[in-house]
Amino acid sequence: MSNKNDQDEKPKGLENGLTNYGDAGFAVYLRRSFAKSMGFSREMLARPIVGIAFTPSGFNNCHRHFPELLEAIKRGVIARGGLPIEFPTVSLGEVFLNPTSLFYRNLMSMDTEEMIRAQPMDAVVLMGGCDKTVPAQLMGAASADRPAIQIVAGPMMTGTYKTERLGACTDCRRFWGKYRAGEVSGEEIQAIESGLATTAGTCAVMGTASTMACIAETLGMTLPGTAAIPAVHADRLRAAELTGMRAVDLIGSDLTPSRIITESAVENAMRVLLALGGSTNAIIHLTAIAGRLGLKVSLERMNAISDETPVLVNLKPTGAHYMEDFFAAGGMSAVLRELAPLLNLDCVTVTGETLGERITAERDGWINTDVIARFDTPVEPVGGLVALFGSLAPNGAILKRSAADKTLFERQGRAIVFASLDDLAERIDDPDLDVSADDFLVLQNAGPKSPSGMPESGYLPIPEKLARAGVKDMVRISDARMSGTAFGTIVLHVSPDAASGGPLSLVKTGDRIRLSVNERRIDLLVDEAELDRRRSAGEAASAAVQPARGYQKLYYDSVLQAEDGCDFDFLTSERASRSKP
Ligand code: FES
């Protein structure tokens, strides 16, 4: 197919988007002379430019191999006749950010969007990896809508402790749980700490980073077969070189993100997310990416897709294997082939091929069915995630049913309420806390509008006295998120959140809550008159914050709820077009 359109006639390379001095000739001359100070020849400066959004950081262990990956991308760009120029943007290293990396995802997306738009590049390569970086770059690129291609960091390799394989971060949590229960000593936990994350790359399981990498490939924004290549594998460097080449081929084409990330492609991504048993965070990110192009992800539609999409992947945190096994087992090519009967095959990808053409070309590819199940003999007959609705969550909540204890799915429980993360930390291990394994732990004020900015704290710890008695899972409910590497019967993203005054803010210890996964319900069994009384008596535990300045003010003035992807209201496509003069 032809990729060329009337953009062929537009200025390219350094002549793109000139600084405005009222004299275009002077602006080019000045720009060229300053670029020459970096040692470029006039011949190189005449080439079309591929910008490379380069995101290494001393605070991002997952991206520590990016300098080597960058060299490979540049090789590819130069070999194809382009000029590669990298530029820095915000980088988000998941565990180094306070209050949470999600709080800064929109900042990174704005940085990415504006730098793509402001600088003279004809196409862009997006180097992402750690959890929020992949969605932030796709959101920014979707809004900028220049030709773009993403390459992800790839997963870490596993380590070992004695005879056990260790992979961040499901095993981080597993061993920490054992340590809290007194099954692992202080010395052992120190040794384990050194073996959990031993190479460059993203977490070694199907957590948020891996899920988002697979979603980026399904959407068609990466080269085929690249999501799962381990970070340290030579194949990743070869993929980077090819990505650089493809970026040059995209110049002047109409294959911009808005043509690739369509409603059909988003639905494919949702299906793949469910078939992977992927991270709950991915729902928020996919919603935000789609929202940048005016597309709505509906939780009701997600439930319908979940009921007809089998889980095909046997990976931690819900299954047995790690990302390096997934790659060796056939990776995303195998998943897409198996899932083909349910996919929209006419979606065009960044290669110019449709998804269907890609799948046909790979029809004889390898699959190891220990890791990636056949469509007819799936790991689970239905998808990994469901949305719940009810009086406690009128706008929805999420449960990762594939990571939960099914014996807890249909029950009522007494609420044990924690008003904030500080309250949780103070009381959860109190030996005098009145709590049993049948109770529902409820955390308030950990949603997008809360002071903590929706951290991954929905994985409430089992109270120490119950953990020591052998309790492994309980129903836990909050407006927070959960790490993609965690597991348990955990109801997340309750919306509206408590800080916005949602029903969650009105729950008190001792109230009854009913969970029914079959009916997709989560209900607070307190009558409306009593809730009204609590509301008017000012008893809602609603910790709204109103910072006076800076990014924090922008965040709290503008952040949307989970069902809108926690994007900023003025960045979604609808708002953006409304604000145009
Ligand atoms: Fe970067 Fe897990 S910490 S992907």
C-alpha cells in the first residue's frame, strides 16, 4: 500500500516547524548553524529527521540498557537515509516516585506530545518500558499525531534463590508475605532482595509493563513480535535497528497514530489484555490512550468481551511462568494467532500490513502450549478481568478474577474500614484490631483525587495476626489501583472515589457489603436514608485536596476518574477540539 500523501510537499528535517523570527530564511540558517555546532555535516542536516524520545534515568532501573538500544535505533535510521536525533523527556521509574508513578503519567504524556510537536522531526521513535512510560508515550504520540513507532524495553531475566526462580515483582510480594507471616527470616529476605531484579528491563511477569508492551504491539504501534523479547537479548537490538529503519519509511506517510489506534484496534487490545490475564492498570491506560483520539472504552463492553475471551497465557502473577518463557514459547505472535477468530483483522499496523496479514504471514510460527494455550484448550474459559457495578461503585470497579480466590466471589462481609493509607499503616497489624478472615477490608481515599493520587495500594496486606494464622486471601475493596504483579480477591478503582465524595466515603466499620462476581455487583447494604444522614452530618470520609500551585494544582483541578483513564479533562480529544478557536 502507498504510505505517501500530500505531506510529501511539506518542509522536512530541520526546515520543519521553524522558530518564528518573521524571516524563514534566517530561521533555517540560524538553526542549521547551531546544529552544525554539534558536528553534523550539511549533507546530514539535509536528511529527514527521526526524533527519538529517549527516556533513560538514574531513577529508572528498567531503562538502564537504553543507551545501547538507542545506538541500534540510530544505526537503522542512518542506514535508511534519515538523521536520528534523540531528545529527553520525563522518565518514570515505577518504584522511585512519590506519591505514585500514575500521578506523573499525564505529565510525561504532555512532555512527549509537546516535544514531538515543537521540535523539527518528521517521525518519532518512542522508547518506553517501565509501567507508565508506554501509555504516556502513546497518549502523547496520539495527541501529536505525527508518524510514530514504539520500541519497548523488554522484560528482565529471572534470578534465583536456592532452588527457586525469582522474578520481579510477583516474587517480591510472595516472599514479603512469607516474611510477614514469619516463614522467611530477616537474613533470607535480604538475600532474596538481591536476586529479584538482576538485569535491565521491565518486571519479569505479566505485570503492567509487560501487559502494556503487548497492548502496544496489538494496537499496531510496535514492530510485530517485539513486545516480549528480553531486554538483554540480541534480538532486541536487532528489533531496535529495524524500528529505526521503519521510522524513516513512515516519513511522509499517513500512518499516524490516529489511523492505527482505531476503535477496532482498541477492542483488539482489550481482548488481548483479557487473554493475557493482564494487569488491571492496563484498563486505565488503554482508556486514556483511546480517549486522546475521542474513543470511549466502556466497562460494560469489557464485561461482554471478557465473557467470550479465554485466558491463554500461563504467566505469573496468575500462572506459572515468566516473560522470558513467554518469549521462547512464541510470544505475542502465538497469542494473536490463537485469538485470531475473535480479532478485528483489518486493523492496519505501523508496518503498513493489517493485523490479519501479519497473522497469515506467521501462520507456521512456534507455540509452546505449556505457556501459551490453544484457543480450544485455554487456561481459563473466560477473561481475566471483570467490571463490577452497584451502590458502592455506581461508575464501576474492577476485579481481576483470574488472580482471585473464587471461593470468595459470592458473599457478604462486614466492612473493616481504613480512612486513608496512614490509617491503614497504623492499624492493620494492631493485635487488638477486631478482624476475621470473613471480613471485607475497605480502604478509602486512595483514588485519583486523593492526596495519594491513586497508588498501587489496593493490595491491602492481610492483617499480621491473620497472616500468621495462615490466611492467604480476603476480600479487599478500595478506590486504589493494584500492581500488575499482585494477586488476591481485590476490588479496585471504585468510582467515584472517596475523595470526590463517592459512596465509598460513606462506609463505616460494621456496615455489610455484598460481592457477587456472577452478577457483576458490589453493593453497600446500608439504606439510602442512613447514607443521606451520614452525608448531611458531614460524616463522609472524603479527603479532597486543593494545592495552590504547580503541577499538583493542575493534577487535582483536572484529573478524571478511573473510567475515564485518569487523564486530564483538557487533554482528551473531545475537550481538545472544543477548546480550539
Ligand atoms: Fe519498571 Fe516493574 S519497576 S516495570
